[in-house]
Amino acid sequence: GSTYGLPPDIVIPPTVTPELLQGRLLETLRALPKQLINDALVEYDDAVQIKGESIRNHGAYLYGVVKRYISVQERAASGEGEGILPMGPELTPPVNERLERLVRDQF
């Protein structure tokens, strides 16, 4: 992780290529706390393993995952959406995928 200016204990999954971790995406990722950075990267990695070739723009997909974590963190910090916690390992990939589809399709 430290190669990209991220905390040293960040684990970069193999599906997160150096081409993805640059520019606006990397800056946005750096705004998250360590645990959420890892959660977002793991969620993206899970999605790539499940969806594979159906993800047409990997940079946009990862950016969307990171932005969702930012937005959940901001809502939690402002007191909005009380009880909302960032998605973590307790949700299975199929549940995460279904939730993402609901949000993407605007419910």
C-alpha cells in the first residue's frame, strides 16, 4: 500500500492493478480510514472475482465502490442515517452485489 501513498498495512488485492490506483481514484481512496480502504478494495476484488468480464470499466467500478464508502462515512459522521455502518466482511459477496444493484437501479 505504501507504494501508492497509502498506509503501509493496506493490502492491495491482485485485481487492483497499478493502472487503477492513480489520479482522482487514488486521492479519493486516501480520504478513507485504513479499515474502509481495505474494505473497499476487498469488495472490489470480490466483485471482480464474481463478475469478471461483465465489468466493462474497472476504474469506474472501483471509483463507485470507494465513493459509496466515502458517502456512508460522511453520513455516519454527520449523524444522518443513524445506525448505518460501512459494509464490511460480515456481508457476503452475493448480498453486497444485490445491495449494489438496488442502489445502482435506484431501488
